[in-house]
Amino acid sequence: MRKKDLVQKISKITGVSGRKVSLIINAFLEEISQALERGERVELRGFGVFKVTTRREKEMFQPRTGERITLPSHLFPYFKPGKKLKERVKE
């Protein structure tokens, strides 16, 4: 499902125009993104948690040259599904 499909479904269910639904979804996603940029955890109870984790530094081989390289540690967005979401997907 793409964002466009989600907008259409929510618009149909709620009777709210697609344009307004799209604005709401964009604002929702922007708020989550900004919270993650600030290092905050975003919990949607029953659905899941968005947070930022730190990936450790690791050594790898450069496939083209065979050279050993080090990837520095970095921040990475992470989503952990909630219990209710996991149960619904299993069904």
C-alpha cells in the first residue's frame, strides 16, 4: 500500500477530503521525524515504537578492492512493532 492508497481509504472511511487527510498524514509523519531528530522515542500504544538506535562501528571488506574498511558508528531510525500489531499480522 502506498501513501496515496492510504489517503483514499481514510478519506472514504471518515468522509474527510483526501486533501485534508493528506495534510494530516504529512503532519503526522513530520512530527515523528522531528521527534526522532531530537532523539525522542515515539510510542503509539498497541502499534509500536519509533526510536533512534546507535549502530556500532564495524569493519568490512571493500568488495571491489578487497581493502579492509571501517564503517563508523552512526544513528539509525528503528521501529519496534507492538504486541497488538504482531498478533494481528500473525492471524
